[in-house]
Amino acid sequence: MTTRRLYQNGKCVALVTLADTYVYEGFRFEISSRAGKGQAPSGIYVYEGFRFEISYGIPQKIRKDGEPAKREGQKFWDAYYAWQKLPTVEREKYRV
């Protein structure tokens, strides 16, 4: 994996990688065109009080009014990773 940093006015504004793994603001995302075993299908889920949508393999926190949340705190990510560790059949119970 090759990572390149793009600078604008002396500030790093983007990380570009030549792989399916991306890092943005301290979070690591993997985007795969292959529907692998254990990968969550697209949809909206509610788990531990958090509503989130998975699109292209990337989770997005959703507010109660259905709009994307501006911030995703550490509690959200902890709940998402706990949900992600569940078996696929168990995950589907939380689909809206």
C-alpha cells in the first residue's frame, strides 16, 4: 500500500492510497468491490440506540430525522465495531 499526502497551504488536506484501505481523520476504512464473507450488505440498522446506514461498505451515522449526522463519536464507533463482530444472521435482526 502506497500512501501519499496532499498539502494545501502547508496543511495536509487528503491522504491518497493505492489500495482499498483509506484513512481519514484517524479512522480506517476498507472498501471492497468483492462481497466477502462477513461483509455487511447495504441498508439501515439500529444497534445499541444508534441508527446507521452502510453504503459501499462505509458506515454513516443517521439522525432520527433520517439525515446523516455531522459527527460520529467514539461511542458510536464502539457500538458499530461490536455490531460488526456479530454473526451475519444476528446482524440482520437489527436491520430497519
